[in-house]
Amino acid sequence: MISIRRYTLLAPRRPRHPGQLISTRPAGTVLAHVVGGRAERFVLTNAVLYDGIFAAEPLDRYL
């Protein structure tokens, strides 16, 4: 069975307007998302935020 999850993009370049995305991909998947006209990579996680939405962590900023 396919589950659909909503993710909040943590620490995007526009912190006052965190992006959200919907995906059927499993945790651990890396996705590119355009933020402020620039593509950024995020990894989908199993971490649930206070509002029940899953977290997508920025990948490129931890290198």
C-alpha cells in the first residue's frame, strides 16, 4: 500500500516561509526542491514535527 506523506522543508533559504511538499517516497530518499530560485537537496525523514507533518532536512548544508 502506498502512503502519502506531507513534509516540511527544514531551514530553507527563506526561513519565514518554510516550504512543504507531498511525496510517496520512503524516508531516506533525497529530493531536489527549488527554494528562492535555487535547487536544494533535502532528505526525507521519519521524524514527525509538532504539527504531525514529517521533516525533510537540508542535505547540502551539512557537508
